[in-house]
Amino acid sequence: MSIEEGTANIKQCLQFCFKYGMGPEKYSFGVSHQAIREPFDYYKFGVDFFRPAIDLPNSLVLGMSNLEKAMSAVKSGENVVFLANHQSEADPQVVSVLLDKAGFGEEAEGMTFLAGHKVTTDALAIPFSMGRNLLCIHSKKHIDAEPELKEVKQKQNLMTMGTMLEMMKSGGQCLWVAPSGGRDRRNVDTGEVPIARFDSKTIDMFRLMARKSKTATHFFPMSIVSYELCPPPDTVEAGTGERRNIRHTRIGITVGEETINEGGLEARHKFCENAEEECERNYKQLRRELFG
């Protein structure tokens, strides 16, 4: 990409931020959102914005047999839930770029992401979120930030879960969720970026929705390495708005072995542990493959 093209991309992004992120035309998201693809394609806009910052030839997609199994299940009308760690605001675009590299570009376009309130209320994030299929929730980390709105947030979360259940009943859904409820943060003492712990209650909810849907649903851990692309702040901040730095770097995903949804309440902790351990093990290996 030329300097002129890069400048044009940034200019267009800022125009969208001012138009849809603030002021009288600020875009408002409901409990769910369908990607806006016309008359302007916001999905393509988001992918094209981040693609030049990705060292694609040296980026990796590992666990291809598991990825193929997952996409085959979706194609046959079954549901797939990717239980992922989350490293940057660009992760939906990261997933799209890498799935396209792996030959699943069309499937990437159909994915639905569980989205926290920041990506639907932050002025800079809104234009990118407009191009995504979303289920909008308030994460556990931020639901108490404004006590007077806690009840409203909880009601919205219940409505979102109802929408998700109906989607899963219809089958053929590919969902992405970060069970940690937020992005991985750098350890300022070591400089390392460990994955954030999975929240078992979030995973319990998805297991319950899968059972209620009465549609075959598969759970695959997805490890993501994208921290260097757009690093988050070192600490979790309740409000919106943060400094962004985009760097040219290699990225990667690994789709791990399916975590089998067996047993009831007694199996909840084991299921969460298995999914998190698989995600963490593959994450560490992926970082070694990418950066040595």
C-alpha cells in the first residue's frame, strides 16, 4: 500500500468516526447487529484498513484439521462456538484475514462476534463494528461501572441471550466469544502477554444455550496472537476512549481440539479448564512459531 492509499484509509476512518461515533448521526446498536454491507461495505472497510499492517506471508493459521472440521459442521447446519482469547480491538479483522488466507473467507463473513459495550460505544470502534455481525452484551468486568445502569445492562444481556438462543435453534451458526470478558494484558514486570483467565460462568451460559437449542453445537478453543498489531492499555479502564497504536507485524490463530460438551453441572469446571488449557497451550506454541 502506498503512502497516499494509507492516508486515504485513515482519512476515511476519521470521517466515519466523526459521523457515526459522535454527534446527531451517532450509530446506535441493538442487542444484535447485522453487518452493513451496502450501499457501503463496512466489513470490507474494516478488513482493508488493517490488512496493510499485517505481515500476511509470515502470519500463521494452525490447527487446520480442526478448522476444517468446524467449518464443515457449520455448513451441515450445526453450530460452532469458538472460545478464544482476545488480544486487540482488531481481532474480528484478524480472524477474517487469516480465515481468508486459509480458504474460508466466505465463512468468516458469516461469523457472529459477542461484543462488549466498548466496541459499540467508542467513537473510533463504531465504524468497524458496523461491518460485523454482533451480539451485544455488557461484560462482567464493566457491568458494575455505573451502578445506576446495572439493572438496564442485565436486562439487555438477557435479551441478547434470547436472541442468541433463537439463532442457535436455527442452526448453522458460527459464533466467536472471549470467555475472559476482555483483552489480554501485558505483564509490565516481565513484558510477556499471558492469556486472560476464562470465566466459567460465561462458558456455562453457552453450554446451556447449546443444550436448550436442541441443535448439535461444537466448541473449539481458538488461540489468537495479535497483541503486537494493536496493543491494549496495560490496565483495564471502565470508560471508552483509549490511545491506539497500530504496528506492522505478523499475527496468527490456532484452532484447537474440540472440547466435548458432556455432563451437566458437575462437569462445568472441567469443561472450562479443558478449553482454557487447550487455548493457552496452543497460544504459547503459536507465539513460539511466530516470534521464536
